[in-house]
Amino acid sequence: MSRRRHADDNDGGQAHKRRRTSEPIEIEDRLESLICRVGEKSTSSLESNLEGLAGVLEADLPNYKNKILRILCAVARLLPEKLTVYTTLVGLLNARNYNFGGEFVEAMIRQLKETLKNNLYDEAVHLVRFLSDLVNCHVIAAPSMVAMFENFVSVTQEEDVPQVRSDWFVYVVLSCLPWVGKELYEKKDVEMDRLLSQIEGYLKRRVKTHVPMLQVWTAEKPHPQEEYLDCLWAQIQKLKKDRWQERHILRPYIAFDSVLCEALQHNLPPFTPPGHMPDAQYPMPSVVFRMFDYTDAPEGPVMPGSHSVERFVIEENLHCIIKTHWKERKTCAAQLLSYPGKNKIPLNYHIVEVIFGELFQLPVPPHIDVMYTTLLIELCKLQPGSLPQVLAQATEMMYMRLDTMNTTCIDRLINWFSHHLSNFQFRWSWDDWSDCLAVDQEMPKPKFVKEVLEKCMRLSYHQRIVDLVPPTFSGLIPAEPISIYKYGEESSSSLPGYPVAITMGNAIKNRATNEEILAILKELPNPNQDDDDDEGETFNPLKVDVFLQTLLSVASKSFSHSFSALGKFHEILKTLTESDEGKLHILKVVYDVWRNHPQMIAVLVDKMIRTQITDCAAVANWLFSQDMAHEFTRLYIWEILHSTIRKMDKHVQKIQQELEEAKDKLEKQQHKRRDSGDDEDMDKASEDEEGQLEEQIERLQEKVESAQSEQKNLFLVIFQRFIMLLTEHLVRCETGSVDISTPWYKNCIERLQQIFLMVTAHTHTHTSSYCCLCEDVHRHNSPQPEPKLVFDVPSTFPFVPQHHVTIQQYMGTLENLLFTAELDHHILAVYQQFCALQL
């Protein structure tokens, strides 16, 4: 009993200690919760909530000042959609405690420097915009803000720097003006006129070769597809013309003007933009996506014009909401639909346009494609009476504009629409699209419908699609996805190898060994070899035909059966495809068997590359071969090619990583030996280990060189084939005095752009802390404890590349061998657009 009482006493003491030490943590969590939730739905007004929160924070400043500073800096960076709420809060705190206001400004400048150092340019935009809005709250003096903007614009005078660097600094300044332009002009009109004049001069001399590669639509009607800086400049010009009157930004600090105007202001410390570094990854230029105008939303509030700054502000806020909540579709949809000021604008139209703008963003969307599908489905559930109609209207408009839509964007539209239909029982008014039946099936509209039905079938089954689609569309319904075994009919008995194929089928079904299979294949003559030719090593296409046709037919029941069959007879397949001819022929056989099942072709080719039955160059040669010319514009062909390029990338990166790890290990081993002193036994063991590591590094270096050589060869094959096909088309059209702009040409030239765009995509950065904060902070009535903010500048990790870096290292070779000055200007223009994106 005494031991139990003693233990109880100890437990009680520990619990008491935990309560005492955890009390500050509980207060910190409460402060974090209060700050993160301010501005959300409440029974009290926003102004009273802000005033109350400012009082609470002021009382806690003596003990928790550093914590409060870190939280406010974090929300400034991570919750830009509540920008003016937090600037008002900081303004109220500054009015009550001038020293705290100064420390906050200094902390923000430190954080801005850190974000720029870490290539976190999106977050840096939020920080600068936050600082600019503090001018409205009388925290920062207007002259010092103008001075910062002047330093930013001075970057445009730098020499030998990428254009994207100057673009970013100009964009930051222009994007802040809807918030602070009026205040700055009232205080510093001469300096602001000079600043805008410098920006105008820069915009006039910018190179915009890249624009055609980034446009969703090639046509300028009904909506011009403007380059993002040109569009923002036009919006700022109109704002200036309207005397800087903006009617959409929530400005809670106006209610506290009498308090804030009495506060002392701070000057920003001198801020010089960090110099250009070779490894800097600046945001890529973009083209503003436009799908709707005021005529498309006839009822209710009027949609702001494309050059109205309100349009920019609304779209910017909606993009911020999606970026904040993209991992939680339900929260994201709810936040979008509860957008402040929603009664003054046609919100559903803005939301749909912004979502499709992100989905179609070139070179890559900000988030994974399927996120946009699930978000739109969730929005339809939350607004069943209105949003589905807007979405249907948008789909109809995109269908009508398919002729001028970028092929990459059509691919994404196909994937989105088929997935969306699968969640709504595949219901659609197909008869409204019957106009596609009266034109050539190679035209964009019938091709789009055919690809959508193909994808729908993958998400359902063939007969269901047949039953759902009107009989008049039968010509666009995909064939039933069954295998075609050319030795399976009695009429095939005259084919070479038919008796052996029958024997082979029985042997496979009876689980014959590899040796027995090879013995059966020896009976087949080689059509590539004369009877008196003794060389037995020549590639035999008949062996590949008979064996693989029979194997795939026997294993045609499912993907798993096919994979198992390839695995079981892997050695035989490797033997039959030792030569380049064999690697190419085996792909032709796969297509012959599964020509009615593109998905099966794709997964089998993928499996064969993984198991090294064939290789990436063979796949590229096959896809561009004359045998596949009739399938060249099909979507699945390009899915296979992109997957092949990605595999090559991953292979090279994997070996490079292994090499770097081995080098690090050797360096540590050498350092360890130097530290060991005179221990001879340890020295001997270390030398042996170092010798093994050096041998390993040598082998890995050879592997890296070999893999990079394969990768280079793959790109050369792809671009060479593109150039050959396009050149033949251009010469044929010129000879026959025919217009070059056929549907095939548009598809082919845009597929070439697509390959370049895939390698142009920079490494995007996302932050797990960012997402965790935003997923949880807005979750009401949650029984879980409050989330913890992460205050350090988040580390980056690669998000996309579909192919990362890769082509840059081969650009010299490409220019010398393929994209020379003698090349037709239509083809060379694509390469020049790609180069312009690298500037």
C-alpha cells in the first residue's frame, strides 16, 4: 500500500508540473486560434472582433510578444485572402504600442528577404502587398513605400539578367496598387508618375515571343488572351483614370480611421532587391484566361470588365482561396462560395472561370488536375440550383471554341469532362452536339467527343456508353475493348506460323517451361533469312508474332493476367527482342492485338519499359512510325510518349542520386579516417572501404553517362521525327498550293509545343505547413486541438516536373543538329518560343 501511495503522490506531482509548464503553451495556442479565426463568420461585427482582439493581444504583449509577432508574420504570408483584416489588426496594435509596430515591420522585412532567398516568390508577393496595405493603416509612411517600389522597378535596368526577373519585380509593384495606389498618389504623385512611366517604358521593350505558346485559345475573339503584365497594366491605367477609386476590396481599417490617423508611422528600412543568382527560379510568365464577360451572365450583378481592376482583385482573391485550401475540397468549395461581397458580383461565373483558368494554365496547372474535378463536383453539390448551369454553359462555350483551343488544354478538358460525367451518371445532352457528326472525324469537335467517350468507357464499360449515347453518335463510340488474335480464326490457317501458334497456345495453357516454348519456336522459319544462310542470330519477326500474339490472347482476361504472362515469360521476350528491330516489332504486335483497347496498350508498353523488354527510344520510333500514322492524333499516343519521357527522367535522376549518395559516403569515410589518428587497423579497414566506394562511384558515373546518352538520344529521336513529319506536310502543301493549317498540322505543331512546355515547367514549391494551417484553421466546431503554425520559411520540394530541367543541357546539340537557321520558320518558331521562356 505504501508503494502505491508513493506512486500516486509522484503522479500527482508530475501532473501539477505539467499543468504549470503547459499553461504558456495553452495561452499561445489560444492566441494563435484567435488570430487565425478573426474575420470568419461571427455573431459580432468584424470591427468589434478586431478591436477586442487588439485589446487581448496588447495585454499579452509583455509576455508573448515574440509569439504574436511570429503568428502575424505567418498569416501575412499564408492567408493573403484576409490581408486587410490583418493589416487593420496590426494598425490597431501599432496605435496602442508604437515599438511593437516597429518590430513587426522589421520582422516582415526579414521574412521578405528570406522568402526571396528561397525562391518563394508567390509568398513574397503577399508580404509586399501586406506591407503596402499597412500604409493605409498608418503603420508605414508612404514615402518609404514608394522608395521600396522604386528599388523594385530599378531591377528593369539591370543587364544580363533574365526577363522573368524584371517581370516579377514589376508585377509586384503593379499588383499592390489596387490596395495602396490612392494613398501613395495623394502623398507622392510626382514620384508615382515617374515610377509608372518607368514601368511603361519597360513594358514597351519587353520581348513577348513566348505568348503564343501559353495561350489557351489562338483566336482573339470573343475574348483577347492577354499576356499577364499587359493585362494588369491596362487595369492599373483604368484605375488611375478612375482616380484610384476601387469598389471591391474589403477595407475594415476605414472604421478605425480616427484611431489610426493618430498613430506614429514607421519608415521601411532600406530594401535592395537581392542580386540575380544562376540557380534562381523566377515565376514563369502567363496569359490571362478569359471565358466570360458581362453578356454571359445576363441575370443579377454585372461582371466587371476584363480591364477593370475589380476583375483582378476578385480573381486574385479566388486564386488565394484555392491555394490555401486545395487539399481539402469541401473546405475550399465552402470558402469560395462564402467569398466576401458575393452579392455584388456573379460569383459562380468568376469561380468557374478561375478554376478553368488554373486547370488550363500552361505549361502546368498549379495543382494536380484531379483536384479541379473534385472541387467542381463539390461546388455543384453545395449550389445545385445554380452552379451546374454555369458549368454546363462553360462546357458548351469551350466545345464551340475547340477549333482554336490549344491541344494540351483540349487534353485536360477531355480528362476533366469525362471524370465529371462519371460522377453524374454520364448524363449529358449529346444531341446538342450533333453538329460534330456532319464534319470530318479528324476535326476538333468529333475528335473531342470520341476521346471523351473513350475516357468515359474507361470509367465505366462499353455497353453502358452505347446505351447512353444517341444512336446517331455510333460512329464516334469506341470499339468494344477486346483482343484481336489473328491466329484464332479457321480462316487464318493459311497464315505463316499458324500450326505453331495453335501448338503454342496449348503449351502456354498447359504451363510449359521456357525451354519447351523455345523448342516450339525453333520450328518457325525466319522470313528475313535465306534458306542457305547459316546465321541463326538474325531477328525473326515471325517468332515474335506467333509467341506474343498467342501469349497476349491467352492472358487477355485482365490487366493482371497480362502482367503475369509478361513476367512469367520475361526471359523469352528478352531473347526475342535483343535487337533494336525486335524492340520495335514487339510494340507493333502489342498494337495489333489490342488496337481496340488503348488503355491496355498504354499499360503494357509501360510494363515492357519497366521490365526492359523494350526501351524508350523504341517506343518513340514506334509512335512516329508509318504503322501508327493513322493513330497519330489520338490522345493515348501522347499519354504513352509523355509517360515514356517521364520514365527516362526518373531513371537518370535515380542514378544521379545514387552517385551523389556514394560521393557523400566516401567523403564522410575519408573525414572519419583523418579523425581516427594513428590506429593502423582502422586505417586499413577504412582504406578497403574507400576503395570499394571509389569503384562503386566509377561504375555509377559510367551508368549516369550511359543514361544521359540514352536520354539525349530519346529527345533527338522525338524532335527529329517531329521535324520530318512537319517538313513533309509543309512541302506537300506548298507543292499543291494548299493551306498548311489543317487539323493535323495544328495538332502536330501543338504537340511539339507540348513537349517543350513539359520540359519548361520549373520546379514548383508548396509547403506542407501552409496546407496544414489552412486546412485546419477554418474547420469550425472541430473536436481536434488547434493547429500549430510553422513559422520558419518553408522548405521547398519539387512538384511537377513532368520533365524537370533535361532539355537545357542538350540545347547546343539541338541547335546544331535540328533547329538550325535553315529550318522552316513555322517549326523554328516553336523552338524560339521555348527559348524565350527560358530568358
